[in-house]
Amino acid sequence: MRFFSRLFFLALIVLVVYNTWQINKLRTEVRLLKTEIASLKAGRDTGSKEPFQSLSLITKARQHIDQARKHILNGDFNRASDELETSLELLKRAGEEASAPTGEALVKARRTLSDTRAAVERLWKKLEKEPERPKGD
């Protein structure tokens, strides 16, 4: 009997500690959400651009990247380069209109897009150096 009562109190203590940990975790999350909501409201009150406009620009940039990918697969590297340039310009505009946390993600997206553009340019130069083979071979 004594064993079960000790086991019960031990389980009760573990449960209380776990609940306390969960409550503190939730309080922290609520505090972060309140801060995020306040910053969004402050941005709206100061007349800054809506966050959804930046998302719209990013979506358009992604569409241009997809078009560039299609042009690359078709061998039309000039049009692919134009699409990548348009995409970079859209990402630049989105970064200017975005808040700081979103801006960091845009910096990463720009870096990835720049790397992709560099890879396309290297591929383009490589293909320009190779002699064109007759299609019958």
C-alpha cells in the first residue's frame, strides 16, 4: 500500500511539473503572437504596404522562375534570362515593402535566385562554346 501511495504522489508531481512547463511554453507563444499582431497593426497604422502585397510579388516572382525553368528546358536561354531578371526585380520590390522578419527570407530567396541565374549563365556560356552538332547524327 505504501508503495502505491508513493508512486501516486510521484506521478502527481511529474504531472504538475509537466503542466507548469506547458503553461510557460504557451505564455511565451502568446507573448510572441501579441508582439507580432502589434507590429502588424503598427505597420498598418503608419501607412506602410500591406504584408499581402509582398506575398503577391513573391508569388509573381515564383511564376517567372517557373517560366524561366521551362525556357531553359526548351533551350531558350535568352528568354530564361529575361524571366530571371524580372523575378529578381519583383523580389527586390517585395523586400523593400516587407518587414524585417520577412526581409530575411527574401534575402535568402534572392541569394538562391542569384545562384540559379549564375548557373544558367554558366550553362549558356558552356553551350555557346560547344560546336553545334547536326541533328541527323
